[in-house]
Amino acid sequence: MSRPNFLIIIADDLGFSDVGAFGSEILTPNLDKLAKRGLLQTGFHTASACSPTRSMLMSGTDNHLAGLGQMAETIGRDPFYQGRPGYEGMLNDRVAALPEILSDAGYETIMSGKWHLGLPVHAQPHARGFQKVFGLLPGAGNHYLYEPFLEDNTPAMKFLPPLYVEGAKQITHKDIEGPFYSSTYFADRMVGFLSERDKSKPFFSYLPFTAPHWPLQAPEEEVAQYQGRYDAGPEALRLERLERLKTLGLVSEDVQAHPIINAYGEKSWADLTGDERKLSARKMEVYSAMVTVMDKEIGKVLQEIEDQGELDNTFVFFSSDNGAEGALLEAIPIMGNAITKTIERFFDNSLENIGRGNSWTYLGPMWAQAATAPSRMYKAWSTEGGIRCPSIIAYPGSRNGSVTHEFTTVMDILPTVLDLAGVPHPGDEFRGRKVLRPRGKSWVPYLSGKEDEVHGDNAIHGWELFGQAAIRQGKWKAVWLPPPTGNDKWLLYDLSIDPGEIKDLAAEQPDKLKELITFWHEYEAETGTVMKDSGEGFGRFTGVNWEDWGQ
């Protein structure tokens, strides 16, 4: 068999149970079909936010080493992080990027979708190894290219500059011709690149969608099929999803889900007025439609690969970059409360218009927790709700048609791809510069059945973003949550019996907690992680009054 091809698909802010194969009511027939011939991972972990995860995927190492120790949106506004190694706000030169390695090894490297790994020319996709590119550079964008500008000709949504790249050329939304809807356009460009590729070379293709990331927008005909589906509210949806997860064997029958957290005064479904419920349900309808459209476009790309006779020789991977979005994470440090006034001035969020290109809404914390149950919370949290994502692997001989609960991490993708491609990592030097070796581990021995586990119970994994921290070894996980999200102390959980992180065992297992804290300090030293004093990190981005945000 010739060297394998690769298709890496990343959804944006998709929750653990937002795909049919993972217990969702959302229509995702193409991903469900992929799951039936592939392997479902319930223990796949990412960073808790978009760009850090992408840096780990592209480098095979920790985000604090690869340049995204914090998101660029945070670094740019906070002198504390500026100038520190690993906090460049872009994929740095201390890592050899996966497409760089593969292009040097004779692969055709293709990307269509969201980049979010640097705006400067030297950090853009073509500069990091992608030969064919259509990309959105910042962390999100209007799905219909509706871009209002201020009187000084600067974007009204300053945290989402409409910057795209076509190969090595930077363009704006004005340079894109024809009808545009993000998922459809990204997939069409990918199909075009694949159809025009050099058939004498294997390909590595990267398809990172911006769905279902806010702003919530989708074609009306797709939204219509979910009309009324969510009128019972997020608490009911959460219970419904949990039951299906149990039926599918994706969580244990006796699992205890973490109770919904009302951390910042948002109203429960029971406390909403009739009109408020309609608005809230409409957002979830649009969100679901975005996932369905993304699924259709994934099917289009898979069909192109199958038509070329390459599907059986293509390693297909699908996941999300983090848990579902419950807050306007990227917007907060840049626009603050000004975003409410900007939305009111330039967008129409009336009930009938939500979902159109000139509407601007987001999902909110209650629906996000419905999507991440049984885990605690959602994107930006170091608890499982922020870092555990649905994952599907489809490749011949890879435990197809089964489910694995093995712990894996997004850092494993690079060593897995290189292993399958027969391409060694360059080691300590690449293209004349010193680089870091991957911290991830290849899945190939596990997928082939040669090994029974990927990382093993002694392996140690750490996370940190926005002042929240976590360290894990085997079934044990310690979590640090600063105010206002926590009490400035380490919490200890046994994930084998408590995946919802409900019962803190710190007092019962002091020796185990002490051991994990030691591991945390080792992780800090190894990765160059720095944390601000309590109350100066994550709390600045979530300790807000949801009413002020139009939630």
C-alpha cells in the first residue's frame, strides 16, 4: 500500500455530546457513518480554548512551549505575559510544524478553514508548511461575511478583523467572490484543492471549521428543521443527552453528572419569561443547524476522497478544539462591555432574525453545560467540560466499529501522523533551527492492537489557561480554580468513579494530592508556564454580569 493520506477535521467549540454518534439529537449522518466504520474516543483531551489546542496539534507539544501559553487575544492586552518564551501569541519557531515536516517528506499539504495561530506573515499557514491554503486568520468570523465598519474605516468587531489568506496572499472579505457561508466555502475549497492535487504524492489535508463558534448563524432552511425542538430548555436536553450517552456505552450507567452551575447569575429556564425562552431556544436551533451544515460539508469532502479511490488509504480524524462555548471568551479582553453597544448598533437580534448574517448571538452557559455533561462546565475551564471532546478515528485496521475510553491528547496527533507516514520527527534541529521534541505519543501501537494503552497510568499531563490549572496522572486529577470560579485551592478527583468532578477528595487523600502538586510544579518548570496572582487570570474573563452582556 502507498503512503497513507490524512484528513484532520476540527470543529470549533463543539460540545462532547453535539454529534449523533455521541448521543446528540442533532442530525450528523456523515459523522455517524464515519463513527460506525471507525473508533470513537471518549477520553480525548485538548486545551481549554481554540488557539492553544491548535498549537498542540501542529507541534505535538504543550501550548506553553509552542507559543500559545495564553491566547493572543489575552497576551496582546496584558503586559504580564508579553516577552516570555512560549507566550508569543502565535505558533513559534521552537517547534517543527506538522505540515512543515510532511511537506519536506514529499507530502502535498492542504488547508482550508480557521488558522488562529498568528497574524504576521511569518506565522501564517503558508509560512508553516501548507502549500495550498484558504484560511481565516483570526479566531472567528462572520459566517456570511457581514462586516460592519466604523466611521474611521476600522471593523466594528475589533476582535474579529476580516483577514483571510489565499496561499501566501493576505485578503479581506471584500476579495472573496460569490455566495459565502463559512462551512460550505471551506469545504468547497478543500474539495477543489483535493481535485487539483498532484496525484503522484500523498496528501495531508487540514479542515478546521469555524462552526459552531459564535456568532450563531445558519441557513434558514436548516434552522427550520429544529424549530420547537428545544422548547423544553437546556436542563431537559442535558438529561436527554445523558441517557443516550449511557445507552451508547459512552459513559457508565451509574455516572453522576456534575450539577449545572449557575456561576454568574444567569437565569434558569424556569425563571425566563416566555419571550426569553423563545430567544434562547432559537439560539440552540441555530447552533444545531450549524452542526448539521458542517456535517453535510464533511460528507462532501469525504465523497471527493472516495471518488478518487483514496478513502481506504486515508486516515480520517475528527474532533473539536475544546468544549462548548459558554461565554464570549475572545471578545471580553478586547471589547469589554462595548460589545453590547456594538451589537445593538450594527446587528438585528430580533427573534425572527437570529441566525441571519446580520444577527450576532452566542449559545450561553446553560446550553453549553447541556452539551458537555456529565462533565463540569465548558470551554476555558480546566475541568473536563472544557478539555474533553468527542473524537472519531477512521482508518483500516484501527479497532474499527468500537469505543475506547483510553486517555489521549491532541498532542498525540503529530506523532501518530508521522508514525503512519513513516516520517521521523526531526529531533532537536529542523531547517537550521533548534526545535522541541513532541510530548505526545503515537496511537499506532494501540490502534493496531500491539499495545493495550496509549499513555498508561504513570503518564503525567498538565493544563493551564487563564489562571486555571490541572494536573493528571492516570485516574487522578487535581484542579486549581482561582476566584471567582474557585477558592484558590487544589481540588482532587478520582475520574474513574467521578468523571463529573463532583466529590473533592483532597482531605481524604492528602498524600495523593501532595504528589500531584509536585507533578504540577515539575510541569510548570518543564513548560515554562507562568500564572498570575489569584483573581488576575481567568476570573477577568468570566466574572461578569450576564445581563450586561445581553445573555
